Amino acid sequence: MKGFGNKEKITEKSTRKASKNIEKDKLLSNAYILISNGKFREAEEIYNFLIKNKIYDPRIFNNLGNIYLQLKQFNKAILLFEESIKKFPNSMESYSNLANLLYKKGKKDIAKKILNNAIELNPKYLRAYSNLAGIYVGERNFKKAELYLRKSLEINPKDINSLVNLACVLRDLDNPKQAEIFLKNALEINPEYDFALINLGAVLNELGQIDEGEHYLKKALKINPNSPIAINNLGNILTKKNKIKEAELCYRKAIQIKPDFSLAYNNLGSLLSKKGILFEAEKFTKEAINYNPKFELAYVNLGSIKIDLDKLSEAEELFLNAIEIKKNYNYAYTNLFRLYEKTNNINKLKRTIDSLNNNSHIINEILMYKARIAFREKDYISAKKSIDKVSYEWISKTDHHTNILFWSFKAFIEEKNKNYDQAFECFEKSQLNLKYNDYDPKIFQDYIKTYRKNLDNEEYINKNKSINSFQSSPIFLIGFPRSGTTLLDTILRSHPEIDVLEEKPLINSVEQIIKTKYNYSLDELDKLNEKEIEFLRKHYLQILKNNSDKDKNAKILIDKFPFQTVSLPLINLLFPNSKIIFTHRNPYDTVLSCFQQSFEPNNAMSNFRSIESASEIYNLTMNMWSDYKTKLNIKFLTSKYEDLIENFDNQILKILNFLDVSWNESIKNYRDTAYKRVKINTPSSSQVVQPLYKTSIEKWRNYEKYFKNSHKYLDKWIKYFDY
């Protein structure tokens, strides 16, 4: 009977235990319902009651820890997760919760150790792998992140989150093709998974499959119409499709939905920058950084905008900030190097490159600019040695701007080493700027022809003759690109009484008013009445004054813009007594030099992508100049580039006499003026700081065979300009 009595006691004990467990489960269930309804304090009371009564369960510690997380009582949460691990070492959720909290508090190494402990205890615990991958993504160690995500997929190949996260990591590792595979695998599991659809749309955009990318993004937006990421990514595709207005609306809508969406701010800033709306672009890109102070791309983009705004010291600081965030950030280094080279700060460029000790992560950027430095120092053999060491694989993968610049640098180096065929091949590659896809050379050709029609209009000719002289007339320095205008600009601005505005679209601003405010075409200048002409004149003079050097307060203002040769019918109508300086150079050398430059793409510059097309636009422009000289009453002086090189003093004195300005010895120190200039907005920036040289005269003969289709355009101008 003794044994029977013990059995009764055991049964009674078991019953009490079962009853206790039922009560515990009921309380846990109640607490869970309270949490679901956002009643954290009431749930907290239940969990604390259970702990106080020594009723332990990993769910109690974890859920109470998560409540303290919501209440931002982080130290209490840490203690609970630690206690859970101590009491229930096989409860994996506690490891993840503790690691995530410690990571947020900046204790990354401890977090990694805890997650690795979890993996040692349970090698099939998926969450530990994904959490470790997340930490490594935050550290930008994408290789490590890839490793842990692949291990996760070895355990469960159908884990949709790991598939999508691995695809995102592969994108960051510049492997969009593999990313596409994993995203499509995820969509096979769940075709309606919007996050996979969004990322696949972005990947396909990167792969150039923009129509397919747009399809997936629109599918994602059907599932979740207010997804800011999907809307932003659709904006990226629309930008590529040159649907600029629609893209801008997407970025603005994404920001409206998610006001702290730094990526959308950055994209909108980039779009506005390309449209030339620089101050607004600056504002939005700053917002991107405000919301994400570690957004290295936004720092570089803002730096580029600052360059366009002539805020060069701020641009330099921004590029350095990007490098501080991401130590081996190639894109930031190339922009920094480009800034120093473009502003003729060669010593600073050399010091910066020397300080990097041939950093293997940016070795190609270093070699490229070492070559450029050697070229600038006229050590052409060393320049070639450095440029030839640059990896062709890197060239094909680097950002497009750097790729174009590389071929331009290499072309000039090959030319100096007398490898003219190789040089020509490189110049052709330097003209493959994808931005040209957005422009049409015919638009500029038609622009020239539209202006020309005014000369066949008797009403315009009569109006032009009847316009009274205007006292405050600026000087216009015109000609054709690469005909010596920048050199003459730099020389003249060295005079204390002369200020030159370099290639500011002032006349273009007047044209826009004519077309939008008065609704006239540029071949209808005769329709402008005296009041409208007066308004346009005042508008021009105001923006001329706004853009001039206030400190210099020069007596004479010169508007230098070579292609304003085309706009002379308008210039002459506004300022009939204005003086015109027309520069010219051997037509063949001029055309060659235009082809050799990597201009910022626009409709006009798209005519310079081949020798033949550059020759054709030269012929069209010079025909206009010849007609304008005959039919318009213009006061002009021609300046021959070759005469300026051969007989500097006489040529400059002739120009100064034309401007009614006396000689000043500072003119001869024009190279110092060039060095002091913050930025020179033309491809001549590296040339105008050099002593006058004759190597550019008759340079075209090294490439004579490439002009076989251009003689019909250029030979008559050789005779016309007496070459």
C-alpha cells in the first residue's frame, strides 16, 4: 500500500503542475492579446507577475524584453534577453533579440559573437544567419553578407526573404545578373511578393532591360500603390526613358509618402541638376544627407552641384566627407581628382595621390591621374606608361563619366607620343557619352537656320536699321568653339578695366522670354515692338550685371560665348552699337580640336562627335557670319588665333584700341590670372595656364586622312580667312 500512497502524491503533484501550466498559458495568451492591441503596460504587469512568482518561460523574457524595446527602456530589455539565454540556452529567439539590440546600441562585435554562439548551438537557425548578414551589410562588407545568406539558403533554399536579401547584396557587389536569378526564384515561390518585384524592377533597369523593369515595378504598385521604394524606382526608369516630367513626379510623390526618404531626395536632386535647376537640386540633395548623414553618394552628387554653382571649396569638402564615410569610395576619389585637375591645382592632386600609397582599391584611378599629371608636366613617356597600366576591365565597369575621361586623357597622351591612329581611336571612344542620346544635332542646325531667316525679312532689316543706339552696350566675344576665345578671354580679363563673363547663357535667357512671354519664334524678331525690345534689353543688362565681378567693378563687360555668333540678329537688334570681337583659327585645326574635346553634351555639342559633322556645323556657322557681316550693321574686329600666338603684343594692342582701353602690363601676366580663377568653364582650362605654344598650329595634318569627307565644308573657309 506504501507504493500506492506515493503514487497518489505524484499524481497530486502532477495535477498541480498541469494546472499551473494551464494558468501560465492562459496568462501568456492574455498578455499576447494585450500586446497586439498596443496595451504594453497591461501586458508588462502580467509578465512581471509571472516572473515574481518564479514561473519561467523563454516567451515571458522575450516578450517582456520586446515591450521594453517599444518603451525605449533598452537596459531592461538587455537584462531580460540575457536572463532568457542563461535560463534557456536553447531558446534561439533570445540570441537574435539581444544581438539586434546590441547592434543598434553600436556594439557590433558583441552582437556578432552572440549570433555566432546561436549558430554553434543550432546550425540550422536561419534568423541568426540573416541577422549576421544584416550587420555585415551595415558595415558594407557585402562579401561576408553574401556568405551568410548563401549558408541560410543551403538550409532552406525556399526561404524567400534570404533569396531577396541575397539579390540585394549581389546588386551592391555589382552582380545584377545573379541578383536577377535569385529575385526570379523568389517570385516563383510568391509571384505577388512586392519587395521582390520592386528589386527585380531596379535590377532590370541596371541591366538595361528598362521596359521589363518598368513592367515589374508597375506590377508591384498594383499590389501596393503607395510603396515609396517602387515609386522611386519607377522614377529611375522614367529618367532613363527621358520622361523627365513623369520621373520628377515620381520622386516628389515618393517623398510625399515618406518624408524622410533620402534616396528619393538624392534622385530628385540629380534630376534637377541635369535640368540646370541647381539651387533646387542643391536643396533636395542636402535633404538626402540630412535624413541619412552616411549617404556617401549624396555627398558626391552635392559636390558636383556645388562645382556647377562655383562653390569649389564646398565641393572639395563634400568629396572628402564621402571618402571619410567609405574609405575606398572610387567614385568620390575620381570626383576629387577631377576637381583638382580641372582647377589646375596640380600640386594638391600630386600630394593627395602620393598620400594614398598606391591604395589597391583605387589603383586604376591613381594610375589614370598619375598619367594626367605627367602629361600636364610634359613627361609624355611616363604618362603613357601609367595610362597603359590601367585595367581595361576597370575601364569597362567604372562610372560612365570616368570612362569618357579616361579615353580623352589617353587620346591626348597617344597624340603627344605621335601615335596618331591610336589617338584618333581613343578620341572616338571619348565621344561615346551616353548623355548624347538625349540630344539631337539637327535641333541646333535648325536653330541656326531659324535665325538666318531674319535676314530675308525686309521688316526685320528695316527695324534693325531704325533702332537707336544704346549707350550701355556690352562687348560680345564670339567665333566658333576651340578658335581661341578662352585664351583671349583670359588675356583680356587680366586688364584691370575689363571683366569677361565666360559662357553664361545670357542671350539664351532673352530667347526664352521671346518664345514664352511674347510667343514669337526666333525668325520673327521683326514682330518685337519698342517696349518689348526695351524690356529684353534691360533684362539682359540686369543678368549681365548680376553675373559680373562686383569686386572688380570693371569699366567694360565682355560676354564671351563662341556660338553666340549665331545670335547676332538678336544681339544687333538689342544693342546696335555694341562691339563684336570675332575670333577665328585655321578651320581644320578648329574642327579637329572640337572633335577632340569631351564637351558636356547638349544639342550644339552633339555636332562635334565626328570630324565630318563638326566640319558641317562649322560651315553652316561661318555662312551665317559671312551673311551677318554683309547685311547687319555691326561693329566688329576679327582676331586671328595664329596672329595672337605669333605676335602677341600687336594683336592685343589692336583689340585694346578697338575697345578704347589703354595698354596695361598686367595683360602679359594672363597666366597668373588663369591660375587665380576659381574655375574655367571650358575644356581649355589646362591650356590657358601654359605659355603660348605653336604645337596646335597645323596639328590637323597629323590626322589628314580622317578629313577626306570634310574638304567640301572647310576649303572655302581656308581661302576666306586667308590661310
